[in-house]
Amino acid sequence: MTSLQNIITGISVGGLYALYALGLAVIYGVAGIINFAQGYFIVVAAYTALALDGLPAPLAVVGALVAGVTVSVASERAIFRFARGYDPGTLLVLSFAVALALESILTVVFGSDTVSTSFGAGLAAPIHIGSLSIVLIDVVTIMVAAVLLGGLALLLNATPVGSQLRAAAEDFTMARLVGIRSDRIMVVAFAVSGLLAGAAGLLFVARSGTLTPTSGLQPLTVAFVAVVIGGIGSLSGAVLGGFILGATTVALQVLLPDAAVPYRDAILYILVIVSLTFRPQGLLPSTNERSRV
Amino acid sequence: MNGQPNRLVAWSATLWPIVVPVAVLAGVVAVVSTGDLALGSVGVTALTNLVMVVGLYTFWGNSGVLSFGHIAFVSVGAYTSALLTIPVTTKAFVLPALPDVLADKETSFLVATVIAAVVAGAFAGVLSISMMRLSGNAAGIASFALLIVVLNITSQWKSVTGGLITLTGIPTDLKLWAAYACAVVVIAAAAIYDRSGSGRRLRASREDYVAAQGIGVKVRRERRIAFTLSGAMMGVAGSMYAHGIGAFGPNDFYMNLTFLILVMLIIGGIGSLLGAMVGAVVVSILEEVLARWEAGQSVASVSIPIPVGFSDLVLSVVLVLILLFRPDGLTGSRELPLPRRKRRSSEASETEPIGEEVR
């Protein structure tokens, strides 16, 4: 039954990675920013959950989600708004600067030491179904990912705001010309992305139990790679990339000989470089990303 | 034709933008050298960072292709240089499992630096074959992946790198003026590359990829050349890092250093060698002042108490402001212009204006 267990772990890690990636993809789609700060939105949410640890769990969860949305929208209002229409390289570096600012604010407020928390420790318990033993957090992660992915699909495909978002992602100038209010749609995109970051932050801290201001790096790296493998600018590509990356990580962990396990990440990222070399446009490239001459 | 004076003007136009900053830098170093020992080591670190910024500029500035992975080559250079210069007797203690080939070798800083440059350059050259097929965002991510791969290997390959533990025992024999000499060599190499055919073709492809290809520029080939050269420069910086501080670990060559070098290059101006130099010097000074205030010391008898971690915040705010209001950096991504009265209209083209949309 271990193989089934591994598959469940793979889906759970993949689901988490898909949340990371989707947060990045939503902002990229509308604003054209590859947002380095996304990883730090996740950490801000995680620190909020940690600061509210004494309160009842639902309150801490809501607090973290609110924090994720707030920091994301605030960064748009305070900084990214003024850089609309800049070229992608500048936007990328600008988000790099925002990430650095968030990290240093967290360092000033919470210190640079690793803090550990009991938040979500109850979820580490395994549950047994027949001979199968599954860690609760894996089930929770899969459920949260399913709900959020489903909800986002619904939002995008069945609501007026959703069609406006998709229109803005397709062609921002055109969307403005047909009367979509760019400011509002930009805030919606950052809010959705912040909500995803909030959920991801909660799952992150519940899984690891520890946090430092630099914790944002791992989710960020994962999100980047997933988005690029999947095909930048494509939301379904980001989800696919997240699942592929999660499944590959778990598969390498299980299948690699013991001597090679410490080099798991090196092997994983070499695979990433190889995959990019042969399919630089990603697996499910978005139609408006093709270069035109 | 009066070829002789023309050539003279052309040469001064070529040399002027490099000789002047290098001379100014010498002045700064001279001032630093009169300070205390602590200031001297700050100067060495600043010059090491300057070499990294110039190395990053040589690829990123000329090609316009993002790279977050260049610090990986610094890591390779630092480990190469350290393994070649840690005294044989010390090596038996700090790296007992080191293969014999390396265990009984011991060379000087100069030899080790040259070898570090060659190793890092060769590493970059091999990687460039696959990585230079990419551009734009995919290139940025691939270079980021490279950084992670090198960190993973250096922190796990215990018999050679000592793993996550800080590697010690490297002679701290890099003094201020030697560091300056290294920096001048690298700056000169960068300037020569800038003026070479390959450098010009690469900048043409930066300005307009399609047009450059249309006139026959083999963009991938030029990018491979620049990537390899900048890898070698990063290798030199790695060796300087190792010998300036004398101890380092794998995590020294990761995000913090990447952030810092990037900030320096952008604040100075990505599109020009002058920008790389100005950015490195300005940010180094700013960083040192903030670090002293953080530690509760005074600078020029001014002391502002600031909390730990605050200096990074200041740096990132400066970076945001520069990007929003002066995206071409302090220098506007231009080289130093000739003094006005020397310039004649016929030679004006030699100062080579750099495009506006340089990032």
C-alpha cells in the first residue's frame, strides 16, 4: 500500500505547489509582473497565523487570509500601480525590491531567528484506512487546493468579474477600451493572488511548524518553476506545472537510491533546466505569449 | 587625410570612460587605506562586490537577458580557490576526506585566482550551450535553477566542500591594493569586451533582437561568449571573496548576495560599465554607513540608532524609488561623456549613445 500512500503525498504536495504557482500566474496574467514578492505574501500570512496562535483556530485562519489579501493589494496600490506599462524586466526587478522590503520588515518586527509554532500540529497525526496510513495534513491540503482551484475556476468562468479578469489577461489595453476599469480589475487580481497566498501560508506553517523571514524563498522558487514549466501566462499551465513539480519531487525522494537523496533538489532543478531547454514556452503555453515579428 | 589626430581622438574616446573611473576608484581606495583595519577589510569586500557587479554587467547589461544565477559562478570560484590555497597541513583537518589530487596541492593567491577564473568560466561555457537557447523569463528561471543546483551540491558534497559547515583555513592574504589590482584587470576585460565586435553585436541584439538577427548577428553565439566571460569574472570575484574573508559556507553564495549585486547594478544603471562601477561604490558606502549605525557606531561623528534589519529596508526602498523614477540608474546607463570642448561632431558617434529601453 506504500505506493498508494506515495501517490497521495504526491497529490498533496502537488496541490500545495499548484496554489503557490496559481498566485503567481494570476498576477502575471493581468499585470504582467513575475511577482517575486508572492513568496513573501505567503510568509506574511504565515507570520500572522503564528501571531494569532492563542486565538481560536478559525480566527487565526481568517486573520492569515486577510493579511495575505491586505499585503498583496497594498503592494499594488502603493508601488506596482505607478509602474504600469513598464517593461517586464523592470517589473520583475521591482517585485524583487518589494520582496526584499517585505523580508526586511519581517526581520525588523519578528527578528531573523527561526520561530517554531504549534499551529496546526494536530494535523500531523496519521489516520488509518485499512492498511493505509495517511497524514491528516495531506488530506487537508488536497481539500483546500481542490476548493480553491474549483472556486477560482468558478470565479473566472461564471461571474462578470471573472470574464473581466480573463479579458484583462488576454489584452489589457483592449479590455480598457471596452470599458473594463483597469484599477478595479488590478485590485481584484492582487486580492485573488493574496487569498491564494494566505491559504498557502497557512498550509506552509502547518506543515513545517517553523518560520523565518526567509521562508518565502522555497514557495517562491517552486511557484516560479511550476509557472514556467507549465507555460507562463496560462492558469491551467500553472496548476499542471505545480502538480508535475510536486509529483516529481515526491517521486525522486522515493525512487532515488539513498546515496543520491541529498542531491534531490540538484537533480530536480537540472530536470527543470533541461525541460526549459527543449520547451522554453512551457507545456501549455498561453496563446498571447507567442513571440510575433 | 589627417588620420593621425583622428585616431588620437578616437583612442581618447575609447579610453576616457574607463581610465577616469578607474583613477577615481584609486582615489577612493587611497582614502580607505588611510583608515583602520576594519575599514580596510570593508574596502576589500566592496572591491570584491564591484568585480561581481562588473561580471554581471558583462552578461546582463550587454545582452539584456536576465540572470539570477551568476552568484553560482562566484561559489565555484571561491571553492576552487580555497581548495588550491588552504595549506596542506590545515587541509588534513578541515577536509579529511578530500581526494588526493587536491589534498596535496597548495598554490599562491594569484595562481589560484587564475585557475578559479578558468574553472568558473569553463563551467559557464558548458552551461551556456543549453542555457543560451533561452531568453526572457525562461532564461531568468533557468539561471535561478542553476543557483539552487550549485547550492545543493556545495552543501552536500561533504568530502570536497565540507558541506554546510563554514570552510576555514584559507589564507587571508588579499590586501586592499591587490584587490584593487584585481578589480582593474576585470574592469579592463569588461571594457575591452564592450568595445569588441562581439560586444557590439550583442548590444545590437539587446536593442532589437529581430533586426540584429536580420543583419546576420548570431545572437546565441554572442551570448555564449559573454556568459562564459562573465562566468570567469565571477570566478575571480569568488577567489577574492575567499581570500578577503578567509572563511565561507555554501549559503554565502545565495539569495542575499544575489540581491545585493543586483541592487548595485540597477542603482548604478544596468546598461553601462560606468553604471556597474558607480552602483557598486555607492551601495557599498551606503551599506557600510547603515551597518555601522545598526551596530551603534558613529560615522563622521553622526550616529543614528536604527534597528537590526533596517539597512536592508533602506536599500530596498532606494531600489524601488530608483526603479520608479530613474529606471536607467544613477548614470542613466550611459558611459562617461568626453569633456564638452574636446568633442567634435565627427567623433560624437564614438561615444556610442545607449538606447533608452535598456533594462
